[in-house]
Amino acid sequence: MSQTVTKKLMLYFPRCECEKPIIYHLVKDHNLVVNVYRAKVTPEEEGYLVLDVTGTEEDIERGMEFVKTFHVSINTTGKGVTLDEQRCTHCGHCVPHCPTGALHFADPATRRVDFNEADCIECLACIRICPYRACASVF
Ligand code: SF4
Ligand code: SF4
């Protein structure tokens, strides 16, 4: 039996595809469990979605092939939130505000802050809090 895995993805929906029930079909027809972190429709009616999908590798692959038939772009890094290493001063201000530990002290001795994207749930707390604007949303 195939092993179940979870993948974090960011989907970009061009204007014409926003209203189609793509997520519904991922669940119903491709046996995937979908956990949506964040969704946004721009004033131009383009859509962005950051989500986890859980299922077998085969079901996820088939589901993504289905998604691509709608001209939806799939970013498999799932990077809805980014950390700009050039701007980050490692002040640590964001660490206690990050609910998942995605932003954390990588080394207690140097107190260097590291960002583990896979643990980010897109709450956007760091974007509001970072005094140096090192954290940003791609949409
Ligand atoms: S608050 Fe901003 S500058 Fe400070 S450690 Fe976090 S991301 Fe880096
Ligand atoms: S968006 Fe939220 S979960 Fe992600 S790194 Fe920032 S504070 Fe942590």
C-alpha cells in the first residue's frame, strides 16, 4: 500500500479560473485531504491559495495533473511567506510571535534566526511584527 504524504503548495489562479470548484474535485475525485492556510482574490480577480494536500504520491500527482488542466500555476515550494536574508538582522523579535516555530533560533549560542518554510502556516504575524520588513507575503 502506498504511503501517505503531505505536500505544501501555492496555487495561482488566473482570472478566468477563480470560480471553478477545483478544490472540491481534489477532495472528491482524487482522495486528497486539503488544508487551506490562506486564500486571496486580488482586485483583478486573480486568485492565490496556499494549502497542504495529504494523500498518496500517486493521488497527489494525479490531482496536480488535474489542476494543471485549468491553467493554474503550482508552486510546490508553498512559499506564500518569505524571509529576506539581506534584511533580517536576527533581532529575534518575531520568534515568540511565530505560532509554529517556523521562525526559530537555529543556534542558542549565536541566537541566529532561521526560517523553516515547511512549518509556516501563513498567519502573517511576522509580517506585522518584523521591524526591518524582512518577512513578506508573495501575494
Ligand atoms: S523580526 Fe525580522 S529582522 Fe528580526 S529576526 Fe525576525 S525576521 Fe529577522
Ligand atoms: S507567517 Fe506565521 S507561521 Fe509563518 S513564519 Fe510568519 S509568524 Fe511564523
